[in-house]
Amino acid sequence: MGEVPSVNHKRVVRALERRDFKIVRQGKHITMTDGHHIVVIPRNNPIKRKTLLNILDGAGLTVEEFKELL
């Protein structure tokens, strides 16, 4: 597993949209789904690495797959 990049929440949202995730709710957090997975993204800049790992795990992505989507 590669090193987790430090990224802003907007880049995470764009990367997940490239994987066919859609925004279903927004507020202090952004909730996204692809129909099978549901992820909640905090509006933090940057997103903490542990939080990002949990988001990727919930989305069914590896760190390498996520880096390719950035």
C-alpha cells in the first residue's frame, strides 16, 4: 500500500465523481454514493490521512487507485 496523499475535500469529491459517485447530501459533510457504497467526506482542508483511508476503504478503492483518479 502506497503512502496516502494529503488532499483537500474538493479533490476527493472530484476523484470519486470520476468513479461514478454522486453527491446525495451536503452540509458540514458531503455524502456520496455509487449505488453500492456510501461515503461521508468532511469539509476539511486537508483531510486527515486516517480519515482519507477510511473514505477510500468505504468506497472500495486502494490508495493507488485513488492516486490515479486525482
